[in-house]
Amino acid sequence: MSVSRDQLLQFLSKVYEEQPDGQYNGLQVEGKKEIRSLVTGVSLCSDLIAEAVHKNADAILVHHGFFGKSFLRVTDSIKKRLAPLLKHDINLFAYHLPMDAHPVIGHNAQLCKAAGLLLEKFYSCGCYCRNPDNLPGLEIIRRLGEFCDKKAYEVDARTPQQNDLCSSTFYGTRVWPFNSSLALDSPPRSIYICSGGSSGLIDEIEDVDLFIFGEPKESAISTARDRGISMAALGHWRSEQPGLWAIGDLISKQFSIAVEHISIMCDV
């Protein structure tokens, strides 16, 4: 089975709503007209492209593609990535913020579902969630840790001291318990989830018990303590796989082509 490049692009354009973004979302590099196999990955890199070539893939779909709206200079890492795509006639599709924000198959909606939470509304690309089953905060973290595959993130846990801003680690997720929402007997009522490098939104979001994000910023941690919001960092790469799993499943069912997710692991 195969799908035409234009047909797949039309399908993806209907799935994802356009958002103001730092990259062009859609078909970034034109390759073969017919697509029989596709690989997905979080970030475009030489290793992912090499895997696509090895598997004779006709297309790659990523979350982080070539950033910038147009190419003025093709040098260094851009040249290294672009050259094999052109040589092997591989299509490159990339969707950044639209993949974060999709209300059903986006990263954050998928994380909310995996945690057993109820999605209430979106802010920016993230979502506010309720906890109707009164799940303990650490149970939410455990579910997300298992969902995102904790194995790449096993590090020794430490107990934060009273006056420092250091995290402890639970199921591969770094946590900062700045209120009681991560205690076993005090479940969080309100949660905000936003994948990737979103911890800076701590200055903007409503008062919630728990903020689950991807990659931490130093300044965000002190702000969270001042606001009394507990923090949980899944990891940037780790938090931005779920939307790719979901769109890969959707493409496979829609067009009956081979779709494989390639995990080029990164512990950031």
C-alpha cells in the first residue's frame, strides 16, 4: 500500500491547526511522490536520517524539523541533514506547536489521558486538567513515567534539603514538591501539563497544585516555590514522543502504510 505525498500532506494539514511558530509546519523537504513507509522521531538529526535510509523509508515525520521560515544559508549541521534527504529522495514533514496543542492526539492531550486526568481547557500549547479520581500526585507521576518509558532516565534520587531548590527523582521524573500535592494523602486538584521547554510558563499559568512539563529552567523553579506550585519535569524529548506515537497510529490506520517510531534518546 502507498499514499501520495500530496495526499498525506493534505491529511496532516487537516489534522493540525496552524499556529504562530518558529518553524515552517508541513512539508519541509520534497521527496518521492509515493510513500510506502514512514518513520517518526522527535528531532531531525543525522542519526534519525540514517535510520530512515537504512529502513528504506520514503518519508520522515518529526516534531522538531528545520527551524526558521526559509533557508538563507545551508551550512554545517543543516547541510549535513539536508544532503542525505535530497540524495535519497526522502520527504520531511515537521509539525512543532500544532503537535503540542492538538486537543486529542497532541503531546499534552496524550499525557493527560495517560495520567488518568480530565482535560478541561488549553492555555498556550498546554492543558489544564482536573483529577476526578483524586489520584495521589506521585501516582500521576508513576503513570506518566511508565507511559513515557522511564528506562532512559534512571538516575539516583536525592532528598531535597529544606532550603534548597533541588529535585528528587521518581519514575525517571524530576519532582520539586513545593506544596502537599505530591504527598500520598493529598492529591492535586488542579494540574497544568505542557510538554517540551515550557517551564517558563510558570509566570503565566493560573494557580494550580502541580505543573507537569518537559525541560526545566533554573528561574522557573524558584518562581514555582514562591507561588507554591509543585513541579514535575518529564524531560523535553521524553514528553514529546506521545503525539508522534498517536499521529503514527492514525496515519497507519488511515493509509495502511508502514509507520515506525525511531527513538533517538536524549535525557534533556
